[in-house]
Amino acid sequence: MRHTEFWARMEHALGSSYAKTWAEMTVLSELGGRTPSEALAAGMAPKQVWAAVWRKLELPEAQR
């Protein structure tokens, strides 16, 4: 997964106006106590970050 696909999925799940804010403000223990944005900036794979977001948001399997 590329960063562009990660952000497209975020926007689909949360809306284009809220996705970036959520990713910058929501700390996930699964990401080492970082926000999704921080995890991506630290070099974590977008696929791994998306998996943590998917679980946190309790999204349907189809969006996995």
C-alpha cells in the first residue's frame, strides 16, 4: 500500500475534511503511542498503520 492509498482510505472512512485531523490527533497504542501521521513520518508502513486505524474505527471487513 502506498501513502496515497492510505489517505484515500482514510478519507473514505472519515470524510475528506476530518481524515487528516483524526490522523494527527488520535494516538494509537498499537502504533507505539503515536498518531497515524507520526507513525507514517517515522517510516512505518502505510499498510501497518491502516490496519491499526481499521481496528480502532471498527470498520467493516470490506474496508480492510
